[in-house]
Amino acid sequence: MGRRTRELIALAEAPPGSAALGREQATALLRAVGADAVPQVVERLAHARVKWPWAKLLAELRVSTAAVTGTLAGVAADRRADGADRAWAARALSRLGRTDLLLALADRLPEEVTAQGLAAPYTAFRDVGAHAPLDYRPLEHALDTRPGLHAAVLDAFRPGRSLCETGPAEADAALEGLNSRWPAVRCHALLILEGVRLSWARRERFTAGLTRLCREDPDATVREVAAGVARRTGR
């Protein structure tokens, strides 16, 4: 397995058209290797000139060891590193459930990078590879700790952004999100519930929540998003 992983890492870094497998195919095969690939991917991340593909892959493998998170935190904190490398390391930390490490680095990161990191588990990035169930609590806690990041997180969730796909199994978590104290979470929950097939009881909850947010939400952006969802769904 170790030899196979090394070969796939080499193929993933090969110039386009120079190898039998393309970069995307090699990366997909590394994802299929799973946890066994993690130590070598961590090592490659530490030494690669272009680091962001390896940070992204570690998030998709979803193995959160001290070596993984420590290496990602080091990349995110490195002010000399490329911006894309730092941003993907921040996203990976958050997707691996380590928003605590991301927040600890917030004073050393551009605000946009921290916000993109916090938003990552709720965007389409989450849908590639292994991922945790929908849970707004880490984001809410992060925003409680750093409320100044809210506007940038909200921007990541505006209509037209690529958000995570959500199925019936996560509907209850999304419905709870309609009651969040944070407008960004309420917007996200509205938008992802729009396309979910719901049971009768959940449809009733969604309709009631949507009506309330349209009419009574104190945040203008939430009201606007809710009105758009109501219009598109005929509720």
C-alpha cells in the first residue's frame, strides 16, 4: 500500500499529459486508499512547493491526527506561504473539526481566509470525500468567539454560492438552523432546505419557519433570502 500511495502522489504531481493517469484520477485513487494514505500525504504537504492540493486531500480523507492538524496549522500560519495554500489549510482544519485551531490562528490570518475556513464544512467542498454530518454548533461557537467574522461568513453563504448538498438525514439539523442566533446560519439553512425532499411533518416545520423569517426576521439579508426561497418553492 505504501508503494502504491507513493506512486499515486507522484502521478498527482506530474505535469498534465505526462503520465498515464491524470491529476484528478490519481487524487481520486488516493481518496480511495483512505486512512492508509494519510502519513505520506502529510509528508508531501510538508515538503511540496504547491501545498494546497495536499491540504484539500487531507480534508477529504477526514483523518484528524496530531500530525495532520499540526502540519495544516503550520501552513495556515506561515505568512510567507502562498495565499491559496494558507486558505486551503484553513478550510481543511475546519472540515476536520478543528475550528479551535483555526480561531487560535485568526490574528495571524487575513479575515477572509479565516471566514472561508469557517464556512468550508457548509460549502460544496464538504461533498467530496468523507465528511461529518451537518452541524452548525462549531460555526455558531466560532462566531460567538469572533463576531467580527460574521459578515464575511454570511457572504460565503449568499444565494449563488456553492453550498453543501443535504439529504433527508440532515434535515432536522438544517431545520434547527432556521432558529440560529446568527443570520449566516439562518441563510444557509434556508438555502439548503430549499432543495431537500422533506416528510410531511418536516415540510410543515419548514413552511412555518420560512414564513416567520420572511415576515419577522430582524436581519434584512435573511428576509431577502427567505422571500426568494418562498417565491421559488411556492410557499
